[in-house]
Amino acid sequence: MAATAPSGGTRQSARERILDTAFRLFYAHGPRGVGVDTVIAESGVAKATLYKHFPRKDDLVLAYLDTVDQAWFGALRAAARAAGDEPRDQLVGLFGALGTACRREGYHGCAFINTAAESAPGSDIHARTVEHKTVVRAWVTELARRAGARDPDRLARQLTLLLDGGLAAGVLDADPSAPAEARAAAEALVAAACPRPTA
């Protein structure tokens, strides 16, 4: 996912300041590349305050991933809804979130894939990245089922792979046409997998 920094109000709590700072630093440099002391210094809180809210660095990373999950999954659902009420159209429409993400300044790709790549399999952090991808795929599977896909699980797998590939392409080659190409491929997959009812 592309990450969008949380919008802070004029008066943020210490926890919000810590999390906003961690969000910005973790997304730009990866959780492993950012020390707790850097988060403390840039958020302007005392060390004791950070550890009161996040006793372990892993707790802060998990809170960061929860924030990213809310933002990215929310963007996917909003893009799907914007495509209309038909599940077929929503399966293609969700790719609108990809175009928005890849055009964002400071885009560094999918925060979950990036974090998974630097976390140990079996750790709480790695498990959270897998959980996010599983939940997104389950949502796409349900859309595919409602759209009348012959094999909803297979279509959802294809579409989420295409989505992740589009997120990666936005970093690797920064080709502005990549999101449109991914959307066109999604449209072809949906048309092949979800026959329209005959009149």
C-alpha cells in the first residue's frame, strides 16, 4: 500500500505525535532503518512517554501498520464504491486507489510488502502484514462472488496479485501509465471471469 500520513489536528496527544512521526519515518525508511531515539527526537516527547504508549518498538510498528491498513483499505473501498453499485464495476474501480497512491509525493510502494521484507517470518509484525493481505483478498473474493465469478477465489488472487504488482511498479519504474495498464488488465480478467447475465 501506499501510505498517507494521518492528518493531525492542531492539538495532538503525545501518542498521536509519536505515531505520526513513526508513520512518516517508517514509511520513508522502513521500520528497521529507524531507531526509537529518532522517533523520540522528532516527535518531541520524552523517552518515558514513548515507552508508556509503546513498551516495545514492535508495538509501535504494529500501530503503524494498523494506521496504514485503515488508510489503504479505506482507499480501496472508497474507489470501489465510486465505481457504482455493481460488484463487477467495483472490482475494476478499486484500481483507482492504485493510481492515486502511485502519484503521491514521497511514494515508496506498499508499506506491508516493505515491512514484510525486513521482518522475520513468524514474528508478530510479519503476521500482521500477512493478515492485511488476507483481509484484502477476502474482501475482493466476496466482491467477485457477488459479481458472479465462476471461481471467485481465483479471480481475487489474480486481482490482488495485479494490485501488488502495480504498487511495486510505481516504485521500480515510476511509469505513470502503470496504474491504467493494471486497471485495463483487471477489466479483462473481470470480463472473462464474470459473464454478464443474458437478457
